[in-house]
Amino acid sequence: MLDRVVDREQFDLVLDVSRPIPARVIGDMLGIPEEDDEKLIDWTNIFTAFEDPLYAPEPGQTDLLFQEILEYVGALVEQRVAAPTDDLLTALMDAGSPGRSSTSSSCRCSSCC
């Protein structure tokens, strides 16, 4: 995180350093690529700070964002079905399918897809 600001004369400690940390930690646990951290931050801000005017979604935007999240997670699930990894998402998929591994074509996140 500090690599992003080491060459700058000025930076915002919260926005540039602290803000991305939770998304990266959770993203890493779930096997989400680092380039998607900004998406995770935006989605989290909208759904947890929806009363904050800075993050409040426009009317109707919430449904579209929810659909975007479902499609994103659905794509991750399909990737893990095709090629399981050593991450929390694969572990959750395996836990939700007793007796089946996440490589099974019948393993799906029913609430996500």
C-alpha cells in the first residue's frame, strides 16, 4: 500500500493508504484479483454507507449494482468450478456441497447466479 505513495510529495493517508486495506485483505482471502479492489470498495461504500450523501446511490441504482455484484460473484464461482483454488470462496463452495468438490458441475452458488 505504501508503494503507491512513496514517490509522492503529498498524499491522503486515509484515501490512498488506509481505505484500500480492508478490500485487499478480504479480496485476497476470497481470491479476488487486486485490480478489482476499487469495485469492492465502491460496492461496500454504497451498501454500508447508503445514508452518506457522498455514497448514496441514485434511485434504481441499487438494483443495478446488486445485479452487477451477483454477476461478478457468479463469474468467480464458475471460475472456481472450472479451476478450484486455495481461497475462501472455493472452501465455501466445498462446504456448501457435502460430498462434492467444487469441481463438480453441479456445484453452484444458488443465491448468486
